[in-house]
Amino acid sequence: MVLPLRHAILRAGRARESAHARQDGDPATRHFAAYAGSRVVGVVSQFPENTELAPARRAERLRGMAVDPEWQGRGVGHALMRAVADLAQARGAEVLWANGRDTALGFYTSVGFRVAGDGFVDGEMHLGHHVVIAGIDELRI
């Protein structure tokens, strides 16, 4: 359900297998999809993973967040973020974090994430990223 859009948006020009994350099959990983009718227009995956940026707090990590360009700015990302935050809170997490593409930092900061540390270029797509992090109670969704 999440792989076709994840591949199209985040791994365009690469082999379809490149859209798979090592955590995809983990029993604790949850995959969310937003639909417009039967069409998937947004996806994100989430799993428990602590971060050294919040060492004493339980954290959940997001990966593979993608929204169809035709649906960006229409609340799809906010709806996905709400689902992620609700699950994280239900599982006892206090913090959400991700390696956010620099092109998506405006979205992340608009919903309450802060950019942490220096940026980096990922090894596969060679695009700029920054770690983004937020306490669940800090989110504006």
C-alpha cells in the first residue's frame, strides 16, 4: 500500500526495491496511507526508535513520508501526522523524529518539529537532509 507512492515520490529513477526500508517488516512498524477514493495520496511509516537528541525519552521515528504533489497543501500531511502522533502517544512515546529532506523542512516546522543539528546528504538519493524532532505535546496538528 505505501511502497508505490513512496517509490514514485522519494525514490524516482531508482529500482523499486530502493523504496523498501529495513524496518518495513518489523512487527512494531506501522504504515499509514491517506486515500482520495481508492487512490493513495499520502504515506508514512513509523516505528519505535530512540534518538540521542532526547536520550531520556521514548521516541518513535518516521520514514518514507510522501504526499502526491497534486495533494500537497490540502491537509494530507497533517492527517498523516495526526495518525502518527496518536499512535506514538498510545505506545507511550514522548518524541517523534525523522531525517527530513531539506525540501520538506517547511512542512515539518509548520507542524511543530524543530530542525536539529547540521544537515547531511543521504547516501542513496544524494539529497540534503536534516534531523527534525518534536515532543508529541509540541505538535500543531
